[in-house]
Amino acid sequence: MFRFTTAGESHGRALVAIVEGLPAGMPVDIEQINHELKQRQMGYGRGARMKIEQDRVEVLSGIRHGLTLGSPLALMIENKDWPNWDEVMSAEPRDLAPEKSRRVKRPRPGHADLAGGLKYNARDLRNVLERASARETAARVACGALAKQLLANFDIEIRSHVIQLGGIPDKPLELTFDQIAAIPEDAPLHCADGEVQQRMIELIDQKKSEGDTLGGIFEVVARGVVPGLGSHTAWDLKLDGRLAQAVMSIPAVKAVAIGAGAEASSLPGSEVHDEISYNEETKEFIRASNRAGGLEGGVTNGEEIRVRGHLKPISTLRRALRSVDIDTKQEERAAFERSDITVVPAGGVIGEAMIALVLATALREKFGGDSLGEMKRNFEGYREQLRGY
């Protein structure tokens, strides 16, 4: 069983995570985890919080001399902004003056503020927004970086890119895996088309001056995934459903597409389904197209897995929208917390992490093994079975 969980608030002392189920003897590159955390913080249009936090992971358990022990890994990422919030977010009782409490009572449209306040009967909506904040995704990215390192032992690579932002371009970009991999790491929006990227930047600048925000679409691609992960036998074992849930769980994602996605619903079957052929040299079934996005019947088919996340504009606007004070019930402008203009490139990094975590889970389910060596032997045995099919 491979699984993970996270804890921590946006302005609390730290984010923490527990990762269980990594096989013993797996090499772990901690600096690679830190690199993934840095990538999450990058992207044109990010807010002031990214200048405060310099995310780095501290491994508290589960690794010795660079190798996993087979026991749970405990990870921690400190919030550098914590000293400014230690009283407001204190675990011990505090009697703070109203002007120092930073109480939130004007919910932001589109955020979890009001829905969470109603659910938990919270009179201070900070009790909701602190955990609902996308700051939590830093812990997910750290967990996903570990999952990526497991997948790399089985020649699985994962990349992401921005294919549309604020409606630019009119039709989302379509790139090969190698084209995505060639995008420079310091590209402002991690978009492969320089002219399109510049238009996106200009739109971000415009919306920033207007106090507005922008959404967009990111795509995550996984290459090298063997056929046979997932299952057709039960609804909750179908891998496409699990991938969709994982990406949909990212804050602000409102739609998920696999392969041709929504476009497939308007086309005839002859233009949707990927015809099958056989490569005698490599002894594998192949397809000239990949409109299925690497999954058929809830099972991987050996083609690249392609998943798109559609992000709404984030809900904290400097030009605040209309809301209601939960005490007086009178109309007020929504509360404002530090905000980004757009987070689509970061959404792609988080998407990579979530895809990696789902694929790592599926890989562990199929190949098991207490040690990495045992897992690899099981994997190679399966590869031989595929070659002889």
C-alpha cells in the first residue's frame, strides 16, 4: 500500500507530510525534492508570498544514508512567514484584541470561506481558509517528488506545460513529450511558444492593473508507463477515475480532461478511437494516435498518459467582489489576503505531483515487493510476459 497525507495551515508553523509504502533500498535525492518545491513557487504573476517562502524539505524519518528503510517517511516544510503569525495561529489559547486577531468575516466568492464556515459553524473564517489555502500543495509536491523518484526506477518520466492562459491562444497548444521537456526551466509561464507566452504575460500585467485574476489550462504527460496499471473490474479501481480525482483535488481546478477529453463527445467514433498495430521489432502493440490519453477501460495501454487540468481564476481579487458580513448580514466587499494574479504554471507542477502519486500507487499495487530489488524483479517478470503475449 502506497499512500500519503499532509497537515498544516497556510500561516502555521510548518507543513508536514507522511508517505507510506515506498520500498526499502530506494535512493532518495533530497535536493531533487527541493528543486520541485522551487518550481512550484515560480511563474510570472505569482504574489508576494513567493518572495517570503523559500521552501525546503526536512526529512524526519524513513531514510538512512540516502536510502529508504521501508518505513514511513515524515517530511516537514517550514513556513518562513510563521513569526508574523505566531500569535494569530497559536495552538495555545490567546485573547487577542480585535485589530490583532486578523479575523475573517467577509467570505470571498469562489473560495471555501463561506461553505466551510457553514459546515464547521466557524465564526472566524480563518479557521477554514488557512487549510483550504493552496499553500498546502507544497507538501503534496514534496510527496510527489518522492513518487517521481520511485517511478524513475521504472523509466517513467512526467512533465507539464501551460497550454492556455486567459483564453490565449484560442486553441490550447499541443506538443510532443520531447517538446515539453525542452521548455527552459526558467520560462516565465512554462509555455513552449515564446510569442504566445509574451501575449499571456501582457494579459497578466493588464489584469494585475485591474485588480483581477486569470485561469488557464495545464497539461501533464507521463511517458514510459507500461500497459496494465489500474483495473476495469471495479469503479474505484479505474485509473482514469483516480487520476481525474487527483487532479480535480488541486485548488481552483474545475475540470479535468484525459486525452481528447470533452472534444471526443462531439466526434464520430472513427475520429476518436486509436487504431491498433503491432511492432515486430519491439514486440509491442502500438497506436498511431493517442486520443485515449494512454488509458482504455480504466487501464493503461502503454501510450503516454495525458491529463489536462482546467484552472479557474483564483478567488482572492485585489478588486474585491461583493460579499456579506457574516455578523451583520450586510453587504460588504470580500476580504483580501495576499494574492497571485495567476497560478497556472504552479498548477502544472502540482499536477505532476498528483499524477506521480497516483501512478506510484498503481505501480506498487501491481508489482509489490518489500525492497526496490524485489519490486524490480516482479516488474521485469511482467515485462517478459508482455513480450511473449
